[in-house]
Amino acid sequence: MPLSLRQIKYFVAAAEIGQVSQAAIYLNISQSSVTTAIQELERILNAQLFVRTPQGMVLTDSGRHFLNHAYAILGAVEDAINDPVPTNAITGTLNIAASFTIIGYVLPYHIKRLSLAYPNLTIKLHECTHKEIEKGLVNGQYDMSIVSASNIDSDKIVIENLLNSPRHLWLPAKHPLAEKDSISFADIADEPYILLNVAEAEQVSEKYWKQHNHSLNIRLTTISIEAIRNMVANESGITILSDMVYRPWSLEGRRIVTKNLVTPVPSLSIGLARSENMEMTPSRRCFQEYFRRTYLTPQVVASRN
């Protein structure tokens, strides 16, 4: 039996969500279709990919190993469908500024695609604070920036919104609240909280906790998202972070689940920023159009069917 993209997509959904029933709802297909696809994969690979438990599906070592390959396969297919045709016409150098979070979780994939599409265009990345980004855009040190839109205060900078990354509650898979359909701030008020101290994250967290008349029970404040991921996965606390930085597994292979809160918290808005007086050169235009095409145009492979 040949391997199919359908099997891989269904496997990834089950791995990330952790339950066949919920994966089926997400994919808008029957539960039996997901189960059959996983069973077919296990026969093809001659390996057990999941351990079935009353709480859901837990990846085996073989399953975690194959998940990395599955991500690579789906990413390659997306590249083949959506990458622009390579052109040598665009030349020059672009200086692009971003925070370390954006560089870590957003830009590397896109820089690779841009380098393949425009081989004669050099893109230099600069890791900066948001104040440094503002100053650099205004004085022409940087051509453009991918930023958290809420962090830019200067009225001399134009921001084009690209995506909104919802913020959700992160819980260890075996946490009692993971079984609840409705979770409020009162439910988590006494839980030890792992607080991200990067850019506006700390201020945003404190703001929405105060709005719900609760204070943070902080166990750890850190700039490391991986530290937060591992603390949550190992049942040392909870957090609320955006989907942009969410991954369902810790470094040790422990699962993290996300849950909606009864009262949603603000999403993280990511945008393309430039000086209002910037001259739109061909290289800057192709950078802008790439991100518009990527985030503002419907993608073929985004279909759940």
C-alpha cells in the first residue's frame, strides 16, 4: 500500500490534537477515516505510532520520529504549491529587523523560500528590541520589519497586518482542567503560572488578569519559551501564550494541550512594518508582496478536507 498525503495529514492532526474524535472534527471527516489512516500508516511503517489511552492518543517513540518527517513532507508540498517561480531580476540587499521571537518562530522558513525565489537578493536579519526596530525603520537603517503590531508606537511607521495568532491556555495533558469544556480565569487563578517576559507579553498578561479581577500566581518569569514549554509539560505550572509559539510536545516528548477560555484574551497581531517615507524599490516590493501572498491569499493546502 503506497503512502498518501491524506494519511500524513490525518496522522499529524491526531498527533497534535491527541484525540481521534477531535481530529476528525477538525478535519471535517468521520472518526473512522482518521482511525483507518493511522492503521494504514502503522502497517506501511511496520511500527506502532500511538498508544491508545482513556485520555487520548499518545505518540510512541516511533510516532514522534515519524512526526518530524510528516511535518517535512507537508512543508515540502506547501512549498511546491505556493513558492513563486525563481527570478534573477531582483537584486540588492535588504536589511530586515525583528525580535528574537519572530526570528525564532516566523522568519527562517520564509527567508529560505525568498532565497530560493530570488537568488540574487541578499536578506540580512537583525535581531532587535522593538524600540531599536522603530528607530531603525525611521532613520533608514532597516528596510522593513516583521513585528508584533501592538509594540510599535511611532506614527511615522506604517504597519500592514499579516496574521492574528490567538492566545490560549496551555496545560499539561493530564491536568484535571484538560477534561473541561469551559474554563474561566477563576478556574486557573490559584494555579502556578509561568510568565513569559518578552516584549509586551508580561504587560499584556497582567492587563487581562486584572480585567478579570485576578492576580497572577507567578512561579517563574522567564524569557525562554522552551523553559515555559517544559515547565508546563512537566506539570510545574500553566501559561497563556499565542499559537505562534505553541508546539504540542516538550523536548522530552511530554504532551501539552491548549484550551479556550470562556472570555478570550487578545490575539497576538503580527505585521509588516516600514517607514511611511520609505521608497518602494523592486526588492522591497517583492518582500512585501511575498508576505501579502503568503498570509493574505487563501492557501490551497490549508483545506481540512
